[in-house]
Amino acid sequence: MKRTPTYTVFLFASLLFSCNSKTDQLPLEGTWELISATATEKDSTYSTFDSSRSMIKILNKSHFAFLNHAINARTDSTAASTVAPYSAGGGTYTLVDSTYTEHLNYYSDPAWENHSFEFVVKIQKDTLIQKGVEKIEELGIDRIIIEKYKRVKAEPKPQS
């Protein structure tokens, strides 16, 4: 009986495991800052980006979270706003090729919870672009959104 050399078994095992790896997935993990946003409803496209607010999205292997707050809410007590000074949400997501689907489990407005939103995502250098549909029939929401995020680079830890 002829023996298979050890290196052949090792090579075969390496190939088998590499077929199941997610090395070709988009590098979504990290922190992203919103830099532009538009919405299209019916025949009208408009910017939903508000420079008086700051928003980040944080992604790990299975979950996402976003945090959005008014930049001057704490410093300008005379500014009347009908918009909450902050909003936050998150949940799980799936990524298959360039199809990114958010499953919103938590949100400042509970009417949005337990809905899923599908987007096509792409990364160009340090910019994440997501385009998809936000649709919640019971709230009368049906729009195409395009959001662009810039990757937030980790700041070096201060030396102690």
C-alpha cells in the first residue's frame, strides 16, 4: 500500500480550509463617520446630511451600532430643536458579497425596531458607500438612501 506524503495531506487540508475563509469579504469592521447622506422619495432627491450633527457607525463581525448627536446641543441652550439631541440604534447584520443587510433590533424610536434594511456596499480607499431602501409601510417610509462614511482611524493611546 502506498502512503500519501504528509505534505500532500497538509496541502489538501490548507486548500479545504481556505475555501471556507472570508478573506474576500469587504473589510467593514471598524468605526465609520458619516460624511454625506441623500434620500430619494418618489421623484425628489435631497440631502439628509446635517452638519450640525455627528454620526458614527461601528461594525464588528456580526453586529452594528450607530450613534448620532447634535454637536452643539450641550453648549447652545437657546437653540430650539424639534430633533432629539441624540439617537442610537443597532443590531445584527449579514454580508453576502456586496449585499449588506441590517437587522435593526434596537433604536431610539421603537417603531423602527425589528425591521431589516438591505443595502449594496462598496469601499473606495477609506470610504464606505451604502445604497439601499428604507421601507416601513406602517410609518409611510419608502425611500432610497445613499450614505457615505469615512473610516475613523484609531488614535494612538497616550503613554503612561
